[in-house]
Amino acid sequence: MSTDTSVSLPSYEEDQGSKLTQKAKEAPFIPVGTAGFAAIVAYGLYKLKSRGNTKMSIHLIHMRVAAQGFVVGAMTVGIGYSIYREF
């Protein structure tokens, strides 16, 4: 009695890179928002040394608001773009 439980997989296999590029083509402003978020966080960390008399918590709040604002702006532009593209 043989128990062959092998499952045949599709002839193609998608790697993570091709999935990422496919998603980026579907929604192009998501990578833009992510890159902008990372850039603002990097800038905030760079300016952390020269913040002057500003408290650490205030500096972090300003950087968080800037990063969130950029992401929300990118999402809004992306939604507007997709609406424009459909109609």
C-alpha cells in the first residue's frame, strides 16, 4: 500500500522580488510613502545631535508627525491617482 501524498506545484514560482514589483505597479504611491517615511526618520536621527535646547520628546513628536503626514499625503495622492485612472 503506497501513500503518495506529493502535491504538484505550479510550473512557476514567484519570489519576493517579483511580488514586490507587481504590488508596486498596482499601487505606485505605497513605495513612495514608505521611502519618504524612511527618509524623514533618517533625517530626524541625523538631526538628533543638533536639536539644541529642544527636549527629546518634542523632537520625536515633530519627527513622528512629519513622517505620518508624508505617508498620509502619499496615500491621498495615490487614492486620487487611482480614482483618476479608473474614470
